[in-house]
Amino acid sequence: MALKDTQIKQTKPAGTPFKLYDGKGLFLIVTPTGGRWWRLKYRFDDKEKTLSLGTYPEVSIKAARDKRDQARTMLANGIDPAMHRKIAKAARQERAENSFEALA
């Protein structure tokens, strides 16, 4: 069963973190302080991994599902989404370090 926005809003924090499952590996962790974190559980090279997709409500259900689908497309093409993210972040940092502002 897919999550609905009203279901997430009505969920109250408990004494321990718990998960609300959406489907295809996507779930929302609700912390005791009320934080809500989108996560994607997947397998790559026979290892179970978890990818962070952002926090609710900054990342809506639709946006989290879109990110999940993008990650699953990468997996289907043999690309680890977490490694892809690390490489992209390193490339952005390198470009920022080589910018005119940084050099000046």
C-alpha cells in the first residue's frame, strides 16, 4: 500500500524510530523527535544498502518516488546510486575549487 500525504502528517512520533513503507524499497523513518527521513533500501553487488533521499516535507512523496525511480533505473543499468552521488559531489567540489573566485 502506498503512503499518502495525510497519513504521514497524522503519524505521531514514538519512543523509538519506526518506518512507514511506500513500496519498491522506499520508506520514511519517523524519529522520536518528529523528524521524517526518506530512505531507499536496495541491493548492489549482493550487498544491502540504504540511500538517503531527503527529509519530509522538503522532499514531497512525489519527489521521493521520482528519486527512487531514478535510482532504480541506475541499478538496472549496473550503476550504484550511492557511488554515483559521491562521484558527482566530488566533481562539483573540484569545479568549485578551480573556479575563478577560488583562484583569485
